[in-house]
Amino acid sequence: MNKKPLYLKQILNFIKKQSILVKKTEIINLINAEDKILAENIYSKIDLPPFKNSAVDGYAIFKTDLNSMNKKISKKRIAAGDDENIRINKGEVIRIFTGAKMPSNSNTVVMQENTKVFNDKLLLLKIPNYGENCRDKGEDISKGKLVLKKGSKIDVKNLNLLAAIGYSKVKVYSKIKVGYFTSGNELVRPTTKLKKSKIYNSNYFLLSSLLDKNYITKKFLGNLPDNAKKVEHKLLNNISKFNIIITTGGASVGDEDHLVKTLENKGKIFFWRAAIKPGRPIAVGKIKNTYIVCLPGNPVSVHLLYAFIVKPLILKLLGATLLKISAEKLKTNFSMIKKTKRLEWIRASKKLINNEYVIVKHPKQGSGMISSISYSDGVVEIPERVSHINKGDIFDYYDFDKLFN
């Protein structure tokens, strides 16, 4: 077991090296495929567009007539869906609509806004450039081109592309099975009136929401008591049923933190503790073929560790390509002294001040401050080496909508 806290880069390198755990695949309807991971390369079945077509409503012009200001309007017209092969006579224009198949001897369309009609004549108010407002066959995607690689995630950005190139079904990896525990004698459901030193089990709802993805089959396995034998029994009793088991709480060094001890005794620990704030007490290991991820009990840590570590691990085990989460480079609107040599995720929001977007820090930054997530729009990442942050310094800002989608 590596007892030295790992840097985030080291953890991500560990994730990159993990093999696909879910090898079962299935063919599903495209309408149900969002969030799924492709189990095959996708090649275009057609040229896109499949034929030369007009990009606007207007008039198709004969290719040698561009500099003539007056045209005769043909009695023919071409609407989207018309399949007749039409040719333009020299000196004529043909009325055409957006998406309609172009005449075979025309590559240019003048927008109707740039014309005036007099009887059967057309006056051009602006001479178009050759090829203007015409979409060539295959100019977007050519037939046979590799469109999406195996391991790509199907999402709102590429779902319509798959449909446009002729796919109604796709081969994807089956859902990964994730079980999750919370832990601690102090936890109760929000339906119970708080007594003495009890607190509400918000992590149950948090993990349920985070794991609510089309590539995950999730199951809540209960709340683990502060008892070593019961923790071990419940954990081992569920090992064979899941690809990953996630726990919250019980990953620290206290006398009642039994999860890490169980993991060490019954399996193996890849690493324990990270050079991250918030989220230092995280352990990742394996019992038999099941990955175990022990997260801290603080909901802020659970939120952020899930986004930056757990989610990439789940996707990698599912066959997805490990992609770097996109960040914005933004200036800080605050100054502070960073007291640790750990990487820090500071809850913040992106605000427009004096015509410039800047990072505004949330006033409450403790790992137990749940409101710091609720009332912020993202986090600014402060590298390990930085100790002083000055107003105007530039750092990576991660929007929550991108982190948790």
C-alpha cells in the first residue's frame, strides 16, 4: 500500500492504467443511447450532406452567369425533398429553398434578400461569389470516414450526428454495476427528527444523484455502523454483486474508521490519501475483482472527489477514453494565502465585473460547508506549488455543469 499522499496527476495516471472491467456489450436503439459508451468504431454510412444542396432560400444561378445583374426566372422551382435532376438554362435562375437538391450545373445560390423580382425577371442587388450558399456533397462527413472511436461517450453533441449518418442502433458497453454505502452511527434520514448528536444523511442523496447515469446500474447498500466486524461482513457480502463499491465516511485514521482496515486485510489498497484539499482521506483498492473507493464523509469532499477521480475511474473501467476535464483560464477577483502544499479546489463563481469574467470566491471554504457547493457555480484549482494568490492571477476554473454532466 502506498501510504504517501498522491498528487492528482499520479491518481489520474493510475486510472489511465486500469483495464476495462465491463466487457459485456449490447446493441441498443439510438434513442436510448445517450450517456452510453461506444463498444465499436463508428464509420459514416453515407456522405453528409448526401447530395449538393442549397444552404438558403433564394435562387440557383447558372455557373457562368454570376456577373449578369438581370436574370430570367424559370417556371420551375425546387423544394426540399424534390428528387428530379434539374439543369438551369443559361441566363435563367431557378427558385430554390433551404435543403433542396441543387441543379446539376449550378454551384451558387443568391439569397432572396439580395434580389428584387419584376414580373418574370430577377434583379440581383448583390453579386454572389462562386459556390456561395451551396453545400457540397460530403463536405461535412465523407462516406466511410471514422466518425467516433470506440470508447467515446454518446452525448447531446454527437447523438444527432450518429442519426444523420444512418445509425438507428449502436453497439455499446453494458452498464457498470455500482453499489454504495454511507457510514456512521450518527447518520439518520431527513424524515427523522434530529436528536442529540445525530445528523442527516445527505451523502445518501448526493451519491444517488451523482450515480444516476445511463451507463450505471446503482444500488444503495445501506449505512455502515461503527463496528469493525459488521463493516467487514457487509462489505464482503456484496463484493461479488458489483464492479465498484463506493463508501462515504470511515476512510480516515480514527479508531472508528474500519473501511481502510478491512480493505487492507481482505484485499489490496492501491493508494490511501491524496494531496488534495478538500478530500485528503480517500482510499482506492480492490477486493477480488471489485474496486473499492472509500471517500471522506464530508459532502463537499464527496462532490469534488467524485467529479475529478471517481467518475473518471468508472468511465475508464467501462471502456471510455479518459479525457481531461475542460477548464477555463480566468483571473481571480480575490487574494489569499494558501496554507497547505496540497492542490486546493476553492468553491467560486464566474462573474462579469467591469466587462471581464473573473473568479469570485465563496466566503465559506471548509470541507463541511455544504452551502459552498450549493451557492457556487464551480471551483478554481490552485496547484500544489502556489502559496500566495493575488488578485488578477490566472488559474483553471471548472464549471459544475461540466464536472457533473
